[in-house]
Amino acid sequence: MPECFYRVSVKALVLDASRRFLLVQEDNDWWELPGGGLDFGESPREGIRREIWEEMRLKTTYVAGTPSYFFTVKNHKGVFIANAVYETKLAHLDFVPSPECVNVRFFSPQEVLAAANMYPNVRVFASIFDKEARSD
């Protein structure tokens, strides 16, 4: 991939009543925000709906029209990723396990930052989310 390109990743921000955010645990034991790479010609909303269905067999009831957060990060494979994070609501959390999702759990930013098995983008997001929460 040329140096001037970023892979675009759309992520779902699913919050609980305590403003903790949902993460999915992959079969390698690492935690990730729900979502994934945006396919060519796909809208961000379509991408989030598709990824959540593919990973967890869950239906979305709402995906915001614009991202709540946008940041770039180098992933664990050394690829630069542009992450657009959209507020999302799910019909329920009764997911079907897959290699990309063996568990789901809500985390606080502090829990993410203290854990070892978080992907780099999750750590960056937790830092941004925590900083914003502290300024409210």
C-alpha cells in the first residue's frame, strides 16, 4: 500500500447507561471496537451494519449520520488506519459467536487503558473518550 493511503475503518460506539462502550473480543483474546474496514463504494452506515451483522449476527437500530470521533492510528500489523466512530444502537446483545467475536463486554476508558490485550485503536479511542468525559 502506498505511503499516502490509509485504510478506512468504521467503528460502532455502543454505550450503556454508565457511558461504558462495547468492545468485542476476537478469538485471539484481543478486544476491538465493533466494526471494520469500509468496502469500496459502501457508505459508513452500510459498513457498520454489515460488519456488525458479519461479526455478531446482530441488527442495528440506529447508526448516526456523522462520526462522533475520527482519529488515525498505526495498527498491530503496521498499517495506518483512519478510524471513524459512529454512535450506534443495537436491537439486543444476544450475539452469535464468530472468530471476530467470541465475547462482548462494556468497558470504561480506565479498564481499557489498564488491560494488556487491547488493539492500538481501542487504546487511542479510550484516551480520547476519557479526556472528553473529564472535560464535561
